[in-house]
Amino acid sequence: LEGFRVELVAAEPLVASPVACAFDEFERLYVVEMRDYSEQAEENLGRVRLLENTNGDGRFDESHVFAEGLSWPTAIACWKGGV
């Protein structure tokens, strides 16, 4: 579309196997990772990472595990300062 462009803002090792993401009001990005296709509920391989752009260059440069040990995470939503 005219007036829009796509740029890579995060890649491995900051994030792996993303399946969903959402920006919060502070321009941080929460990314849902499903690190393996698991049919075993007890493996709980899913997690959520919080990506931050600390130097203001438009690319994320810090990554923190926000939640882990999740079974089949597929979506995330940010609302009123929370997730």
C-alpha cells in the first residue's frame, strides 16, 4: 500500500517461534512464543517475551521472559497497563 512499509524490528535471538504479538501503550511488544509443536500438555513449552527499544532507534534491543511454562499460548492482548 502506498505510504506504508514493512521493516524487521526484532529477530532471533530476541524472539523465537512467534505466533502472536501485541503492542502496549509504552511502545513495548509482547510476543507469544510457541517454541515447539507439542501434543503433550505437561511439556508447557510456550512463553511470552517482552521486547523493548531502549535506545529509540525503532528496533527492539532488549528481550525479557514475561511469562513461561504456558500450554499452547496463541494470543495476547494489552489493556489498561496490563496484559
